[in-house]
Amino acid sequence: MQPFVDVSKHTSNRTVFRYLIPLGIIAFCVLAYFLSTQFDRVPPILKRGMQPSDFPQLIIGLIIILSVWLIFRDNDKTPKRMTKVVHLTMGLLVGFLIIADIDLFLGLGLFATMLTILWGERRAWAIILVGLFVPFSVFFLFDSIFEVRFPRGLLTNIWYG
């Protein structure tokens, strides 16, 4: 049984799917954007920096832009089959979600390190740089500049006290 079926072999009108999928994503984003404006109250700790709705709205805007690009790009070819690396990357993402329940910062560091290795990086200094610099940068960007606190976990408890 093939997990990914080539839709173009089962339908005479591939263009319907070419436009239907990005439009469906855009419709979902419009709904998500509307829901992000419905926060009843803002916790006092979040009133200083970014508002809770700002970050989801920025991401939703990016997804809409990419979906519009998907509609207008000139590519009618059927995509190639996903490789083993793609499947392993999705597995790493699942692992990240599990570890992030323990500590988001720890999960981000392990995910960045393992993804770097999986995608073929072999230089130790580059792996360490990605595994340590990226999580620290993201943490301090959100904690210091955006003033958004990470959820408590093993490592974040040390920082937050």
C-alpha cells in the first residue's frame, strides 16, 4: 500500500487540486486570524511586549503569502516521491513535540542538532553552533526582546528561577 497516491492518475482535472489546496489553506488562515483576535483578556505579564495575537498573526500572514505564491508559481509537474530523509525529518519533528513537553528549550536544541546531522552536516563546530547558538538565540530573542516567556521546563526553570 502506498501512503502517497498520485492524484493526477485518478482525476482528469489536476488544476482543480492545484488551486483548491492553497485556497483551502488560505481559508483556514483567515479563520485562524479571526480566532486570534478573540482573546478576552491579556495576562499582565504580556501587556508590556508583543500582544498574544501578534505572533500567530505574523505566522498566518506568512502562510497566506506562501499559499498565494503556490497558486501562481508555474509548475504543473507531479512532485517526486518523498525520500527517506523527508520521513526521518517528520519523525524528528514528532520527537521534538514529545521532548518539548519536558522542556521547549531542550527540545529545540536537540531538534536543531539532530536535523543538522540528518541533513548531512559533518563538521563538529557547525553542529555544535547550530545545536547551541540557534536555541540560545531564539530563547533570548523571545525572552529579552519580545518579552515572551517560554513555558517552564527542566532548563527554563534554571533561567527563570
